[in-house]
Amino acid sequence: GGTGHLKIQATNLKLQDVDGNNYIDCIDGSYVRLMHNADTKLETTSTGIAVTGRIETTAAAGNHTVFNSTGADADFRVRTGANTHSFYVEGNTGNIGLGTSLPNTTTKLHISVPQSGVASGTGITLSGWNGTAESRVQLMSFGIGDGTFAIRTGTSNSERMRIDSS
């Protein structure tokens, strides 16, 4: 094998298959395009990149993928069909919207075992923040198969209603 580098200097550069279909298309001061079967799949733009098709990520470590790792004030959204904001995270507030582009409060969903202020049990906590205080609703079940279900509210996890098997 050889050593060293391959350097190509040109205003525009194309790497093509035998039929003239582009693999890579580079235009000085404009874009770089990567193609598959002559269709552009990735293109650089003046503001970032444009991707056409599916994106798959495999985390090298930690089993997660990070978006916006620099903490920029940038929104993140997932579009499904006609719903432009199926899942939306507003960058400047951290508010999360499901089916809305205007999430006006911070909403939290917390699932853990056991819940704070509870000796044992499993449940779901829904929290909302209005800027000065947190409101909370907890849906709790105690023990496996005993048929008890409790609803708790407020910052102190005060039980408001209990349904049991009797």
C-alpha cells in the first residue's frame, strides 16, 4: 500500500460512476452533495446540512444520542404526516409540546419507584411549572395485585383519593 495524501484542487469536483451519475458533487462556495443512486441524500447549505431520507445513529458510549450538545437556543421538532409539531422542544424555554408549536409551560413526566413521600409503590407523576410554583398530580398503585390505586396532588404528595379492591 501507499502512504501520504491525495489532494485534488479544483473549483468544482464531481465523483461519478461509469454512467455519469454523481456520488459526490462539490461546487465552490455553494454546496457539497452526497448521492445514492443519483438522488441527493446529504447536502451542505449556508446554514447547516439538509438530509433526505432516514437518519440512524449509534451512540459510541452511554447508549444515547445528543442533539444540540452546545446548548444553543435552538428548537427541536418531530413531524408526522400533517402534524408539523407532533413532538416539539422549545430551545429558549425547554418547554415540551405534544401536538402544539406553542408549549407555554414547563411540563414534566416522571416515572419511578418509589415516589417521594411514599413508603412504597409505583406511579406516574405529572408536573407543571407556572414560573413560581410547581403543581403535581401522582397516580399511584401500591403492591402488586392488591387492587389499591391512589391519586396524590400538590408539592407535599397529599393523597386526595384512594380506590381499593373492596
